[in-house]
Amino acid sequence: MSRATAIVNKLLEADEFNAREWFLTPPTATGRRIRISYSTYTEESIEAGDAADHGWIDEEGVEMDPDEWDLEEGTTAAQKAAKFINDAGAYHASSSHFHPGIWYTDDPQVTDYGTGETEERSYHLSGFTPEEEQFIFNEVAMKI
């Protein structure tokens, strides 16, 4: 079934439906996750104003829902996500002002010193509430 057909079916069966949230959550994912993408750049691709390559490292995403130990410690999914993003060094938010749907990108890393090719990774929130996303934004982007 196509994503468009799935949306129509969901709209017909639900009183309230958040299409943005549905699109940001991959069909196989449950709970709150961080999806990781990459973009590589070469001198040529930079001159052309585009990435040489891009795609998903982990399209399904890394699970951020608290496990039993997190719950015992009082750690929330938003706290786990903020720590995960900070630990990855992804301090650059896609916007300087908060809004749901922001993603976070690390500094480009040289992957081939001979060609100068670099790679950057972006961390996309999936399944989080707007309040949780705001908390993550405050913990990551506002602490630089």
C-alpha cells in the first residue's frame, strides 16, 4: 500500500490525524526514535552546490524510549535523546528558532584526505511530542 493510500485510510478511520507526525515516523518504527542520515561532499559537489551523496545510515532509528533502568533513574526519552545527540556532536540545529521537525547536524568529518571528501550526519527526531522536541532543542542547540 502506498503512503498516500495509507494516509487516506487513516484519515477515514480517525477523528484526529497528525499527518506531519505520521510522515516523520517510519512504518516499522514504534515509540520515540532518532533517525540518522548522512551527506558526503567533494570539491566538485560543493562547486555545484549539492551533496555528492546522501541517504540513511539508520532509517528506522535508534530507540529512545526509556528502559527499566532509565525509569528507575527518572530519565525521560527527551533526556536520552538530548544526550545521544550531544554525544554525537550534532550541535547544529536546522533552525535557530524552535519549531517541531528540527533536526541536528554534526560538523563535517574528512572521510578521504586524498580527495578531501567530507561527511556530515544529521539526527532526525521521530515520534516525540512538540514539548519533548522543545526540551531537546533547549538541551542541544541552546547550549552551544
